[in-house]
Amino acid sequence: MGGGAAVRLQHAVTALLLAATAAAVAQPAAAPASPDTTVSAAGRLTGPVRCRFAVPAGWDTRQVRWTGDCRDGLAQGLGTLRALQGNKVLQVFYGRLKDGQPVLGAIELEGGYRAGRFENGQAVQDGERNTLIQAFETASAAAAEVAQRYQAGGNPASARFYRQKAEQLAKQMD
């Protein structure tokens, strides 16, 4: 390759590198799919691309994990959302998600639960006893579902924990 051709090749490579750098600056990189994610706002979908979900209000800056089914890239059905700080579980939602949104269940709080329907990440207080009963029944079923997942995955200690949690949730309305 002659001197002129080498210089033209070097200029072409430099131009490609500059164009690629400009494109990278103009377009933010997609976040890698990860089981942990930082949540920005209640009700908005977050989480790994393969299974996005919304979290209840008040979990805005926590790492959150969904244990349950996913369909068409959204959390779906019975399961748990766990808010974590490192390996420490701070809060848990036991219940049903539809199209990535919590719809019915219970959040375990220090010393009790907040149970009911959820809309856009917010608990809806309708004061209906039947709603509370349904929420705790759904939460119990979700904990039982997660227990089965852990059992099938070879984690009997976690399976036992969630079976006990299912029993505890079922007894809340006795």
C-alpha cells in the first residue's frame, strides 16, 4: 500500500471512530439485563428487559427482584417482589402482578402488613373486608408458589421459609 493510500485509510478509520464515538454519546447505552435493578419511581416498569415490573410506592431507591413468571417481557401472575439492600431483605410484596403491575396482595412491613388492591404502584384503600380477604388469600398463594419454585430449584431452606410465610399470610384474616 502506497503512502497516500495508507494516509487515506488512516483518515477513514479516524472518521469511523469519531462517528461511533458521537453516536455513543448521543444515544445512552441500554442497561444490561440483570436480576437486580435500581427503581426510579413507583408504578413505572423497571427490571431486566426479559421481565420488567413495577414496584409499590416507597421502594424508589432499592434493588428489587421478582420471583415469578414472565410473559412477553413483563412479570405476570403470582410471586414476590423483594426490596433489598445488599443481601438484606427490606420489604416484600406477596401477590399477583398483571402486565408487570402489582394488582392484589400484601406488603410485609415491620410488625404487620399492608394488604389490598394496587394501582400504579399505590395501595388502594377501599375499606372492603372482601378485598382484604382476597389480598391475603392471593398473598398466601403467591408465597406457596414461590416455595414450590425454590423446592424445584433445590433450595429446601427457602422453600420451607415461603411455605411458612404462606401459612402465616393465610391466617391473617382468621
